[in-house]
Amino acid sequence: MDVETMISDPQCHACLRVAEADHRIANHLAMLGSYVRLKSSKLVQRKSTVTSEEALVLIKAIGVQIDAVSHLHRFLAGRNISDKMELYTYLATICAALRSAVDREVDISESFDRTCVIPPSYVLPVSQIVTEMMTNAIKHGKDPSGQVSLRVACRHDALGSIVIEVGDSGSGLKTQASLVGQQSLGLRIVEALTAQVKGSISYHSGPAGLSVQLTVPDVRG
């Protein structure tokens, strides 16, 4: 059977779609496994005891990403397959999970442009990046009273690219070196994942706190 016949045949097309879904999910699970191993290694290397809040935040973060893989598999194996997925649904899920993971008050404001869409292959990397940005902000972005206020948003910039922003109300960074010192492993994870989605990451620090922006190409066209 030639390629054109396979594509036009409904049964063959369904098999190809499922095979592609399985291939992508296998890659995503391998990526998630690497993320969990890196995080567990970091916890083992720490000299101080891990607090229950830190452990719960990590568990919730991993749970969010497992849910993302599950949703992606259903999406890829569906009948009406699309090459674009709505970004705001994943961002809202991450916000809800991390909001429920901490004992102290964490105020998370959300502002999502619902026209922002990403390719299926970007779902897990973007989820991991945003989760890393938010968990780091929960840990380091406390205001003078000890509370954390986060801003999570996605929008299109002037060039049409998607900008995902996580901002906190902490004291910001004194130097760029202090960022590396705070999250050397997390920073490496974010940089590696950003390269996978052909994006860029930037850090903007000031008296009002730290804002981290992930920019990825637009795929609406």
C-alpha cells in the first residue's frame, strides 16, 4: 500500500494517528522521568531538612505534569486531531494545583489571552517551565510580611509571539549571579526546556519583585 492510500484510508489514518500519539507520549514520559530524577537528586543533596510544604509543592507540580501528559494523549488520539492546543487551560491547572499546595497564603492572579495556542509537542515543556517558575517564586518571592503574591499571564507581543509571565512581589534580585545561586538546577532545567520549544527566557528584577518571561513562537497561522 502506498503512502497516499494509507493517508486516505480511514483505518490506516487512525493507526498512524495512534502511533504518533504513542510516540509523543513516550517522549514526554521520558522527559518527565528525567525531571523527577533531577528534582529528587537535588533534594537528596540538600543538607537541610525538606519541609512538608516544599514536598507537597513538588508532588503537586509533578501531578500537574502527569495530568498534562494524560490530557495530551487523549487529545492526540482523538478523532478531530488538531495541531494546536489552548494554552490557558494548562496555565489555569498549574495555578490551581500550586495554590492548594501551600499552607500559607499565596495570592495568584491570572490573566490569560485565550487566543494563545501551542503545538502539542510544547505542552509538557511549557508546563514544566511555568511550574518551575512558580515554585521558585513561592519559595523566594515573599514580600516583607512573608506573603507571596504571584501574577501569571499569557499574551501576544508586538511580533505575535506568545509571552508567558510569572511575576512575584518579593524583593527581586540584587544581581544576576544571585539568580544562579538560588536555583542553579532549576535554571538549567528551564534553559534546556526553553530550547526545546524554540523560545527565550528573560528575567526582570526591580523593587516590585521579579518577573520571569518565557517567549515562544506563535502557531496560529
